Amino acid sequence: MSRGSFLDLLAQSPVKPMLEHALIAGNCTEELGVFIAALNENDWQGVIKSRERIVELEHEADDLKREIRGHLPKSLFLPVPRADLLDLIRLVDRLPNTVKDISGLMTGRKMQVPDGIRASFTDFVTKAVNTARQASESVERLDDLFRVAFRGEVAKTLVVLVQQLDVLEHETDEAEIAVRSELFAIENDITPIEVIFLYEVVKEIGELADRAQQVGHRLLMLIAK
Amino acid sequence: MEIITEYGSSLLIVACVLGFFTAWGIGSNDVANAMGTSVGAKALTLTGAILVACVFEFAGAYLAGGEVTETIRKGIIDPSLLASTPHYLVYGMMSSLLAAGIWLLVASIFGWPVSTTHAIVGAIVGFSAVCIGVESVSWGKVGSIASSWVVSPVLAGVISFGIFKSVQSLILDWPDQFQRAKKFIPGYIFIVGFVICMVTLLKGLKHLGIELSTPESVGIAIAFGAILAGIGRFLLSYVKETGADARQGKLSDLERMFAILMVFTACAMAFAHGSNDVANAVGPLAAVVNIIQSGGQVMAQSALPGWVLLVGASGIVLGLITLGYRVIETVGRKITELTPSRGFAANLAAATTVVVASGASLPVSTTHTLVGAVLGVGLARGIGAIDVRVVGKIILSWIVTLPAGASLSILFFYTFKGIFG
């Protein structure tokens, strides 16, 4: 038996679930590297297993996203605009979605990466995955940002992280150009349909890095004055 | 007059029981608000919190509770209209205690965030306006009390906002937070000691026969604050960097240092609460005691008897021991979001505001002051998420409590009048 207390004011902070969401998104994008490696080694069982793991993580991220949104009613007063947080969650959630699309396309069409572009393609994937990981790790700094109330040294660290993210995204862009030119050079040796879908996959992987960069910039807006 | 002489001692006993009961209610429920933050932030264990609360609630009530008690006792009603019917004042004050007690019981059952202060002030204004006459209420004083109910949460919010911003600028913004915290936290402890000591010395000790000049008080308060800061420094030297992480469910090294600071602010909060809220139980009792001991002289200029404050202080402590620990436990479990670096800011701001109100003889609501303080930290971007709906709920129960307390005390007044004549 207790009268309501002023502590009822304190609602559940969205930080912890958001960190978890970013962690799952990061794990899911990392799995893309495993997926491509299995594909390159013609380990079809490994491909299927990896694809299942990606789908599973994407689902987890989706569920968590919905749960976080449910815990952010309009009546909450947050240290940053609610719309900014919701948008950040949406952007982070696009990373596992993109990975799911890429792996789905490649599994469904039983695609192979041609020998001629394999090295640069693998490099491209690694760079895109690194970019996405940098993004999810930046989001994991939200914890510290809330802790120090969005400024000071922690905010500066975040700016550095996002600058690194920009560099990684740029490197991914260059790797994409390299893959495209190699693919162009060999496109007469493979079937047109294969070529179309290889370009499609390359485009999606490039977008993974783009979207990762958007996450970083959204994050910076939280500390912008 | 005959009623006072005839039933004097039995009325006195009933009033003592009612006052003690109300104090018990304050101890068992309101104190949780003062101590819950510290337990929740793991700054104090449950036993530690009870111990701190007992000592400092008692000290606050006894040392600094006199001013507000005087307001409740004779500031709200103008007793000159009651010179020929002093027993009405006795009935009224007893009705007010009973009304506040019952209303708080109802609020506890439904979980409404109701303030004891509002209930008792509403009850006293209610019976005197309706049963004695609208002109018997000192509306000027009531007006200043009512405005203090608006000013105190706002003031606490402004102070807590400033405190948290200062913590940011001095400690949180920097890469070497740990060292900076060690350096600056004793400063905050000094402020805690200085403010509490200063208000007590300036306003509280009159009934104990101690009168100090302002420079003397300032000197003692500075010395007191410095001693506390020294103790704090000593305690902080035991905090070592372990790299513990909040993600492992532990307090970080930084928060463990703020937890030490929070022990001090918790003491201040308990002291402030005691100094202001004991009056709700003891003020009406003091009025009754005064009339009966003077044989029916409502205008008698007697000093507040010390034992009356003791009744209230012991009631609060008993409430804490019998039921308060359970409430603190429940409240403490609810908080994971208010870490010591935030909790101390809210506590210090609220304690300062309440103690200053006590010094200015204004009965304010500790709960509402804490609400204002938490919102202040929130506005400084210090709190993960605040449920704004709760503020509306609190304001609503604020508004409902006044007429509720008033109607109940009017009802009990006529009941007493029916029984004793």
C-alpha cells in the first residue's frame, strides 16, 4: 500500500533496447561476410546456414524495433527529440534488411561470384561490412551519450567515429567502382541474366554502406546544437 | 471554557494520539520519497536508509521543524474570533488531523500521489472558513502558502537544472571524469552541509534557546560544510578505478563516487523532510496543547513546547520502522534510471528548497518539490525518459486534496461538536 511516488515520473529509458538493436544489426551485417565466404568456397550447406542466421537476426532486430517504438509513447519527455530517436531506429533497422535482401537474392538464384571478379568482390563486401559495423558501433555509444547528457568529450569521440565512418564509406565506394569495372570487363563471358543480378547485388552492397553512413549522420544530429 | 476544563485532559490525549498517528503516516509513506532515490541508486542499503532517515528526520523535525509548526498552529487561523469559544479551535485542529489521516489512507489504497501538507492545510482552511467564518482564515498567509506550492517545485527545478549542468561542465564533459569527480564532489558535499546548517542556525534553534548572530551562523555553517567535505574526501579516497561497467548491472566507478555524495544529500533530504513535514502532524497538536494548557486562552503567547515536536519526531521514526522500510523497498526497486549523478542533483535541489521553505515558515510538499527537481534534471537532458502524464496526475490530486481535506474536517468538526457540545 503506497501513495504514488514522484519516482513514477521515471519511465524506461530507450537506451538499452536501442543498444541491443544496434548490436543485433551489427551481428547481422557481419554475417554477410560469412555468407559470401561460404559462397566462394562452394560450401552450399554453409551458405544455407548463414542465410538462416541472417534471417533470424533480421527478425530479432525487427521485433526489437517494434518493441522500442511501443515504449516511446508521445507522453514521454526525452533528452533528445522523440522523432530523431525513432528515425535513428528506422535507419539502423535498414541495415539487417539490406543484408537479408542481398543474401536472399544470392541464395534464391544460387548465384556464384565469377572467378574474374572474386578478389575485388570479396574486398568490396568486407569494406561494406566494416562500414556497417562502424555505424552500429557508433550507435552503441548512445549509452555514453545519454550518460553525459549529449556533449563534452563523449560527443567529440562520436564525431571522430562518424568521420571514420565517412572514410570507410568512401573506401567502399571505390571498391564498388573497381568491382563494376572488372564485372564490365568479363560481362560478355557470363550469361546476361547473371550479369544483371550481379550488378543488382553490387548495387545493394553499395547501398548497405550508404545506409550505414546515414545512420552515423543521424546520430550526429542528436548532439548538434 | 467549561468544556476545556471539563474534558481538557481527555481531549489532550485524543489530540496526541491523532498527531502521533499522522506523524506515523508521514513516516511510513512520505519518507520513502526522501529515501527511495538513494536505495534505488544503490547509494544506501535498506537498513542504512532506515537508519539515516530515523536520525535525520528526527533531527530535522526537532531542530528545524518549529517554524512551519507555528504556521500550521496559528498562522492559518486568526484565533481572535475564537476567544469566547476556544474549544472550537480544539475540535477543528483535531478534525483536521483526522481528516488528513483518513484522506491519506484513502490515497494510499488507490495509489494517488497526495501530499500530507495539502491535506492538512486544506482541512484547517476548510473547518475555519465553514464552521467559524470566512473572516477567521488568514487569507494573506494562505495565499503565500498556496503560492509556495507553485514556487517550490519550480525553484527546485531551476536549482537541479543548474546543479546538473554544473556536474556536466565540471565532470561529465571531460575525458578524466574519475579524477575530476574526486576533486569536485567534496565541493558539492560542502554545499549540502552549509545550506542545511545555515537554515537551521538562522531559523530553527530558537525554541531550544539558542540565538546566534548572522556572522556566527555563517562561520559555523562554513565550518560544518568543510568538515563534511573532509569526511567526503576521505570516503572518496577509497573508491578505486575498477573499470566496472553499467552494462554489467553494476555502478560505474564514476557513479560509485556520486553514490557517496548521494548519502550526504539523502541525509539532507531526510532532514529537510523532517523539518517541514513534522509540522503537519505537530502543528494542530501544538494548537490544542496550547489552548488546554492555558485553560482556554486562544491568544496566549506561549512558546511551542519541545515535547510536542518530540511526539511528532518519534511518530515519524516509528512509522519508518514499522512500515516505511517496505515502502522504501518498493520504491527503491522501481528505480534503475535515476543514477547517483542525477539522483543527488534532484535530492540536493529539493532538500535546499524544502529547508529554505521551512526557514520561511512555509509548509510545502516534499513530493512536489522532488517532482520539480527531477523535471529540472530532465530539462538538462539528464534523464533517459520522463513520463509527463504523471505530472498531470500529481497536479490533479493536488487540486482534489484541498476540497477533500476541507470537507472531511468540516464533517468531523460537527461530529466533535455533537459529542462534546
